[in-house]
Amino acid sequence: DSGVTQTPKHLITATGQRVTLRCSPRSGDLSVYWYQQSLDQGLQFLIQYYNGEERAKGNILERFSAQQFPDLHSELNLSSLELGDSALYFCASSVFGYAQGDTIYFGEGSWLTVV
Amino acid sequence: GIQVEQSPPDLILQEGANSTLRCNFSDSVNNLQWFHQNPWGQLINLFYIPSGTKQNGRLSATTVATERYSLLYISSSQTTDSGVYFCAVARLRETGTASKLTFGTGTRLQVTL
């Protein structure tokens, strides 16, 4: 158990819908990262928050958005869902704001299936 | 961006055999981690090893930062070692920040009885 909690574990939804994935970081960690893992793209970095502020942005679509709340939990919102958004979405956390010199721990992921 | 290459892409071993997985990266890094993704999709931290050598039970890892590669050794493999092994790195950017891990494409390991 990494200490990073993600909900829901599995989600099936229809095209055009909107879903919210939730992440609670490890106790004491200030950074939250979101990654997407699909069969054809591998593990792709989406976005990072540190202590409530956006720190780095990767290949995140405009239909997707995220935020980190004052209690440090984070939510990833996916809207206007398409079949190609079906993937395993990971949240990860670390103590500091930089990946340098900081072990990053991953949650168990949220499996999203868009039908 | 930084490129991360892992080899071999696929590996089949009999239980009890040893193996070496390799990770090459294209630039200087300040973070290198090895992960095991089990058949249920969980990503499990194995090592944080930007340089040097570490051991944890049957697993050990060595990173030679100056030559831009890392090796993961699995000894006396067990069926529970099956899954995909990922190497991930973070590079210090010009601005002095590095905020993401870039993953390799992984080595898929199958350990058979």
C-alpha cells in the first residue's frame, strides 16, 4: 500500500459524459501528479499540483481539468468523454514540488471505460 | 524532452532464473525510479536510484549516471515477479525545476513454472 488513495477504482460511462476522479495523497505529501496509461500511449504525464497550485502541465487535453484543494486532495475532471479516453488514470504524490530528488508514489489507479 | 529506452521489451523466464533489465536515458537526470506494474495494474515502487547501487531482497539496481543507464537485476525469479517493469526519470530543466517523471515503454516479464 503506497498510501495514495484513488476513487473510484472502476468506472464505466458513456461518450459525451463527464466524470471526476479523486485522489488523496500520502500523509505529508504536498505534490500531486496525474498520469494516464493507455495501451497505445503508455504512461503519460498530465498535470502536477503543489500545495494547491499548478506546478507543471503535460499532455492534458482541454476537455480535462484538475485542481488541488486546501486539504491537499486532488480531483481530475474529464468531460465530453470519447472512446479514446478509456484508460487507467493514476494519481501520484511526493513531499516536495519537484521530481528531482523526491520519491514519487503511485495510487492503484482508476480504470475508466467509455462506451 | 528526455528519451527513455528499456530493453528487452519482452522476457520469458523459468522460475528460479536470473535476469537483467536495462534502462537507457538521453540526458542527465536527478531522479530515476524503477516500478513494477503487476497484472492488476498497480504500480509498485521498487527503487529510487538516481545513482549508485541498492538491493532489496532478490532485487537490486545499479545506475551509472555518467553513462546514462540503469540496470535492474532480478534473482531467483518467482511467478509473482511477472508483470511490466518500468524505468522513469526526471531531468533538471534549465529553469532549475523538474516536475514530472518520464516513463520508458517497459519490459514485460513472464515467469513460468
